[in-house]
Amino acid sequence: MLLYNLLSLIGIIFYSPWIFFKKGPGDKAAFIRERFGMSAYDKTDLWVHAVSVGEVLACIPFLKALKQNFPSRKIVLSTTTYTGQDIARTCFPEADRIMYMPVDVVVCARRVASRLNPRVFITVETELWPALFQSLKQSGSHVIIVNGRISKDSYNGYRKIKFFMKKLLTYVDFFFMQGNGDAERIIDIGADKNKVGVMGNLKFDIAFENASPLSWLKDIRGPILLAASTHKGEEDIVVDAYSLIRKTLKELKLIIAPRHPERFEEVAEMLEKRGLAFVKRSELQGAEGSGTVGSIRRRDSLRGAETTDHGQPSIILLDTMGELPRVFAKISIAFIGGSLVPHGGHNILEPAYWGKPMMFGPHMDNFPFAEEFIEKSAALRVTDSEDIAESVTELLSDAEKASTMGMNARTIINENTGAVKKAIELVRGFLGNS
């Protein structure tokens, strides 16, 4: 820990200019203060950390349950990324405070830990912060991990520094892991087996308070293919597939939702270069109040192509944040991104919640339970544009098969819920009557 603290202090010297000059949120001053632990902090009962968008969305049911079960307790939610912060403020306004995680340097971590002094600190999905964990324990806080997981790559990396990991893991009071494999890996790298349990996955407890379709989607007619959380290289493959399908299914619409906001313009430029008619979701703002996009008809001189099909957009670029989970409610078929390229895949539980047929590529390392979806005919595995085109065409022409696949996916969700309840009981044990 002495060596880690020394290296982290040196590292922050080089990291500081990046924090100061990186393009960021509107309130850059607050961001800098919180990242360096210089903000004003009031004592709290529960401090939950979810690093970015995926983790925040995964733990929203858990956060809501915390507030419901412990209404008198103060709850602080922290994130590391700007996008995670935005989603946190939108989806969990009940928090007593939403802030940025301080950098893991001893002088910053110690100040925040002592000022917030939470009864319980909860980190989601095995985010390990050595300086912060040490500072929290010195301040008398309990440290627990919920929804913990360790990928094979992370496991191999941790094993190489097992001497350090063993010490770091002593600061954690309990590891509530997603699956047996995750539990075995955390024990192997140094966790006390008596402090390790299996809770399942918070993502299976997915729920939407507002389940109504988004108004801009209500009047779009015909089948819709959604390419969700795509990465660089995948949009081209999906568009190739879409072009193949449209030769026989002219009424098909395509929604492309890039994983990272900074790629919205990049994908728009790709569509423009290919001469494809599309409209950005942000351009539909005027139709949101009226609940229809049927009247939208425009020509963008930069695109050089009409962006409508019989008065409706044929391709929509989803360039907004926080809407994707509800978009699944309207679509016909989903392709899950991050899977045709080696990014480990993205959340397959949202389309499953809505009972939608889905497909994904071979790279689903972040979601090992994806194999269960394949085995139970709840999803299809695809490898290229021809695969996608063939699968989409088959599902759209066989309504019974598409419906059965969606129902199988929803059944998997129903059979695996309960992680939130287990996590709440764990927190209750550590909160006690204090």
C-alpha cells in the first residue's frame, strides 16, 4: 500500500492536466473539486459507487429498493464518467447527493472518506479502489461489493499481483458475486471464502417505472430493427445487412444506437457518406410533444438524401442518452452491439424484459449467461451482415418463431430475479440499528 500510494501520488501529477483541460460537463468546477476531494461533504449512511452508464442502469432497482427499505438513511451515489453522472441524476433523483468519485490518491480518498464517513460503502461490479478502501476502513466504514464479477482477463491480471490483491481484499467486508465462477475467482486471488457469497445478477431485476413507449416512436409503422450499443465497425455491418433486407422488406425501419455519445457524429458521417436517408433522434424533439413523427419530412443539404420513407424516417440515429431501455419496448428485433467486435458484448436483458427476439455476435464475454439464451432458443448468434440479414428476414417472416424467442427470453428473466432482495438483506445486516 505504501508503494501504491507513492505511485498514485506521482500519477496524479501527470493526470491533473487531463482533468483540467478535458472537455467535460457544464459545471467543470464542481467536477474538478469532487475528483480531487476538495468539495464540501456531509456525513452519510450509505455511499454507492457505480462507475458509468451500464453500472448505474444495472443498479437502479437496487438503489430504489435501498431508498424504500431505508427511507431515513442518507444515500450518496457516485460515478466516474460524465455520462454515468447524467444517467444517475435522471434515474435516481431520490439520492441525497450525486457526485463524482474522487481519484484514488490517498490524500483525496482520505479526506472524502473521513468527511462522508458512510456506515456502509457499496461498490458495484468489483470496482476496486485501494486508497479509498483503506481510508474507509480507517474511518470505521464497512466496505461491500455487490453484483461482483471478474472476467477471465481481469482474473489473469489479478493473479499476477496476487501478493497485493490479497492485502487489498482484506479491506472488503463482503463480496456478493454474480455467479459461482466469479466467487471462485475472487477467492483464488485472496478473498476470505467466509466473506464471499453468490447473489445472482442485479440486471435480472430490471424494471421500468414508466413502461409506455416513447412518444416519438408511437406512430412509426412497420417492423423495426434496433442496433443497440454499437461499437466502431459494427454500424457498417448492420447497415450492410439492412440494405440486403430492404431489397425484399421495404417497410423495415432501422434504429442505430451507438454505445458512446462521442461517436454520434462519426456514425452520422458514415451514413451520409453512404448516401443513406436518416434522421437524428435529436431532430425529432419537435415531434415529442405531439406524440408523432408522421408529419416530419425534411431534406438536409448536408446529407443530400431525403430522410423519410412515406412520411416517416427509415433510419433513425439515436443520439440521446437514457432512452434506449424504453426503445426496446417498440422494436421488432434487436441486435446487441459490442459483440461482433471484441468488446465483450452489452446488456441482453433489456430486450429480454420486453420479450423481444434478439441476436448478437460471438464476443459476449461480459455476459456469460448469454450462452443460456442461445441454448434455450431465446437468442441467435450471428457473425456478419449476411447472417444478420438472413436471421432478421426469417424472424420477420415467421411471427410464431419470433414470438416464441421473445417469450423464452422473458422466461429466463423471470426465473432469475431476486438479486436485489438478497443485496438489500446484506446491507441491512451491516447497517444494523446504528
